[in-house]
Amino acid sequence: MSSGTPRSYGQSIEIPKAAALVARALRNQIVRGEIPEGSSLPPEAVLTQQFGVSRPTLREAFRILESEQLVTVRRGAHGGATVHPPRSDLAARYAALILQYRGTTLADVYEARVIVEPACIRLVAANHSDSDIALLRETLEKERNTATVHDLATKAGFHRTLVELSGNQTLILLNELIRDTLVSAAAAKIVERDPSVALEDHAKVIDLIERGDGDAAQEMWRKHLKETEERVLGQLGGGTTVLDLLID
């Protein structure tokens, strides 16, 4: 190497703006639960002094957090910033946009569901408590008593409860992303099958979980989901995309 050519050791580094640093500090406190949900942040005068920044910088930080829906800012003499926790439905909405952009088929989404939900059920069967079984039976009873037999929200509630009882937060979030996409798509498009069939399957999986038979519960639920997938795709076609269903 020529001694006259200086060696390059890296690229230029972009220094974060003060507003981004303030937003990051507040965001970290919110997601760690150090600032409780529904509480108000201190007045601007207090925060500008604590962070050593100007009002315009602080307000820019608030706009960043508002765009992430972590705070709601009220203007005026009695205004202020109210704290909100991160919401999975916002993540699901953005994930749906990504799926639409990528031309993801409904079959692709169902395939992911068939992987995630049965895995969660195996965890529930291995680690459930008596109160878990009671909650599942209570949720099933609500299904039976639903005035509208095609109430998708109630049916989704049973699936959601099953997954949440697994206790695996990563799988729970993945399931919420999948479920919200499918429920949104199905709400106005899918003709439901006889609800008694779903109720029978839901009761059966509770019995298997209560017995601790994870293998049987997982396989039974996989078949339950595959039957739903085949019925829906039979109506819509396997090439139907998320975009086709979510946008009219």
C-alpha cells in the first residue's frame, strides 16, 4: 500500500438531534413502566430544565412520541402530555401494510397461523392451571351465548385466550399480528360454517389441555385451523392477497 494514501477506517457518523435523544429517554421510561399509563408528563418548563433543551426541541421530541402514539399532547394553558403504552393493534396495522406491499397471499398468512397457534396450545397443555381451564370454559360459554352466531370478535376471543395462556410474549404478539389481519379480512368477506362445529372443536381442545395431552391438543388444533383455511381459501381462492381483502 502506498505510504502516501491515508487508510480509511470508517464512515461518517450521524449525531442524533437533541429532540431524538429526549424522545428516546422518555420512550425508554414509558416502555419500562417507569412512567405509568395515563399519567401526565411534567410541565414543559420542568422538562426543558431537566433535559437542558429549549422548548422547540422538547416539542419536537413530543411530536416524535405522538407519531408513535406513546403520548397525547393537549395544547393550551391546561395542556400537557399524557402517556400511553405501546399497542399491539398499531403494530398489526403496520404489519398489514407490509404484507399488502409484498403481495402476501391469504394462504401465506394462514400458514403462519397454523404454525403459531398449535405451538401455543402445546405450551398451555404443559403448564396450565385450574384457573386457566376455568377461563377457557368461561370464554367458550360466552361463545355459546353470543346473540349473533357469526360474531367473529367472539370467536377470535377464544383463539386469543388460548394463545395468551401460553405465556410466551413473542408468540402472543405474532399471533395478534396474524389474527388482526385475518379478522379484518374475514369480517365482510367470509361465509361462516355451522357455528356448532367450531364450538365442538373448542370444547374438545379444552378437554385435551385439561388432561395435559399436548401432542393430541396440538394436532387437533392444527386440523381445526387447516379446515378453516381450506374452507376460506375455497371461497376466495389461494391466490387472493391481503390487499384484495382489506381494500375495497
